[in-house]
Amino acid sequence: MNKVKNTLKILSTNWVHFVGFYVTTYLSLILFKLIGIEGSANEEWNAILFLSLLTIPLLFFVYGLRIIGGFLIAIILLDIISFNLKTSRIKLILLIEWLLIIPPFINWAFEYEYWLWITLSISFLITQLFRKRKITKIIKK
């Protein structure tokens, strides 16, 4: 029963990815405007700085619902499998999860020249490292 409880606690740490994606998307829009990447270069600063705070969740849940759903299913399945088999190598497990999940996003970045996929992939790695601390605490208890 304790193993199931720990697994559920580990799964609950995935919320950090969505916060990271939100912050990364906001900062990426600003960066893309500054360096003149097509799409953001045509936007007004007011739209990027203020309106995007409201439109980013719409982007995720309207345009990216299938992608976010697939991402969530993949990360949950990998967490369940990984942390029930071996819990001593947390950082390695999280890095392997990252390596297994990001290839399609990197491919889409270059295929569609939608560079947000690159920054979101980096964000996913950073949020995985944030999760490491929380998961370590859960397993040590």
C-alpha cells in the first residue's frame, strides 16, 4: 500500500511541468520578439507582455490539448513503470524520461519552424530536475 501511495505522490509532482511550460512560453514570446523570429516579430509589445498572459492557457488547452494529453499520459506511464522498478537512480530515470519524450517535439520544431518546441523541451528538462528534489523526499520517507 505504501508503494501505491508513493507512486501517487510522485505522479502528483508533474504539475510543475505545466507551470514551467507557462513561464517558458511567456519568456519565449518575449525572446522571440527581441530576436525577430517570424510570428512574434509582428506582434505589438502590449500583446506579448499583457495579452499573452491570458492567451497562453488558451494556446495550451485549445490548440495543444491533444499534445498535452499525450505528454501527460506518456510521463505518467513512464513514472509508474520507472519508479516501481528502480527508485535509487532518480536523476537517471528523469533524464531518460526526458530523452524518450522530447524527440518528436524537436522534430516538429525544425519541420514546422515552430521554435517554441525547443524552449519547451528545455523547460521540460529543468522541471524534471525540480521534480528530482520532490521525488527524493517522497522516496526517503
